[in-house]
Amino acid sequence: MSRKALPSGTSVGMTPADEATARSLIMSLLYRYASLAREEGDHTATAKLFEADGVIQFQDGREIAPSDLGVITRRNPPKLLRHHLTTINIQFVSSEEVNCQSYIIAGSHLRMPDHWGRWDDTVRKQGDGTWLFKSKSVIVDGLDPVGWLAETIAIESSVEQE
């Protein structure tokens, strides 16, 4: 997804009840991910929120499998990490797929806010009626220079240079 806001749109022919149900399930998925994206997060539970071939993408071009989320925190595990969702925009591509943009503010044991930005997601309806992430793009708009994310990026950069 681009860094632009999603265009306005309609729910592609869904009934109001079907759209309301889908939006509720999608919002629950977004909030569940945010609640798991914390210190000592349950990466197995997080991976279950994604399709089998789901992917998480970062601004630097890296892509990881959801089951590998622990790689981000292994060298600098946060003592406290919370992601707060603010504005959420859900746009139906079809009755089975949506694009979502969720603005986030994250706090850590070092700073509040520690970092902020947006999650751009593609979410798909599964055969059993649940909704799962196909992809999640993490876009960091800003970070506190002495916060946990800045510290983690510095540690990763120094390891890569060795």
C-alpha cells in the first residue's frame, strides 16, 4: 500500500447487517493484534491472526513471517510496550477482502510516546467466516530519539555492520 490515505468507498453490495458484522470482526482482529504487540508478546497467538502465507512488511523493504516477530525484540526486549490504535479506516475491496489503515501511538518503558505511525493491512475473509491478515505494512512516521524503537534500530544497525 502507498503512504496515501485510502479513498472513500462503499461496501461493494453487502447488506448493512453483513457490513456491520464484517466491520466488527475486522475491528476485533485489529485490536487483538495491538493487544498482542507488547513486551513478551505471544508470537504464536499473533501468527494465528494471519493467513498461512501472511507477511509483515517494513519501510526498509524487509518482510518477515508473522511467526518471526520475536526477531524484532530479541536483542533489546522491551520492559513495557503498548500499541494504541487511534483512527481506523476500513475499505472493502470486495465482500471477502478489505484494506485497512490504522494509526498507532506506541509507548514503552522508556518513552510515551515512543513511536507512532500507521499499519496498512490487507485482511481477507476465511471460509469459516473469520477475518485474517494477508499482509501488514508497518509505517513509522516518527520516534523519540531516546525511546525503545530508536534504541532497537541502533542495536540492529550495529550488529548488521559487524
